[in-house]
Amino acid sequence: MDIEQSSHEEMRSGEGHRRRSLEELVTERMHELRETQIFLAERALKFTRFSTAVKASVIILGALVATKETITVVVGASNAISIVLYTVAGVLIAVLTGLEASFGWGKNSGKLASLAATCREAKQQAEDDWA
């Protein structure tokens, strides 16, 4: 009888240990999902801010370049300073739009935000299922 009882207790002990291991594993994965979601959301926000700054800069520089003819009429003939200023503004517009087109910070921020939302949803679903 003692052998049966100790065998039964060992089985319960093994099941308890296995259950604790599974609980720890699930807890770790849910923590990883949360950390991943936070990282992706922060990165998406960073990309959004960067993309917004680039777009605002291009708009402002474009408005400045649009005044070239008006400045020429008001000041008179083009001088070296205005030529350099408008050339630099034009180069900055080309560089900024090229970088945005190449790296797609605005588009990538949306994708990262979507992934962050997916992580949050998966974590909530896992918490609901676990409960």
C-alpha cells in the first residue's frame, strides 16, 4: 500500500512540477510579447516623428524655393548669396525626399504599429486563454 501511495504522490509531484514549468514558460512568453510590443510601438513612434519632420522640412524648403522669383524682383538681380541659398534648399529637398522614398519611414512606421497591435492582441488572447 505504501508503494502505491508513494507512486501516486510522485505522479502528483511530477504533474505539479510540469504544471509549474508550463506556467513559467507561458509567463515568459507573455512577457516577451509585451516587451516586443513596447519595442515595436516605440520604433513606430520614432519613425513617425522622423517622417513627419522630413515632410515638414520639405514643405518649408519648397515654399522657400517658390519665393525665388519674388526675391529676384524685390532685390533685383540674383546675387551669390541667394543663388547659394536656393541651391542648398533645392539640394536639401532632393536629399530629404530621396531618403524618405528609399527608407520609407512613414510606411514602415505604419507596419511597425500594426505589428505592435498584433503583439498586444496575441498577449491579451493568451491571457484570456490562460485564465
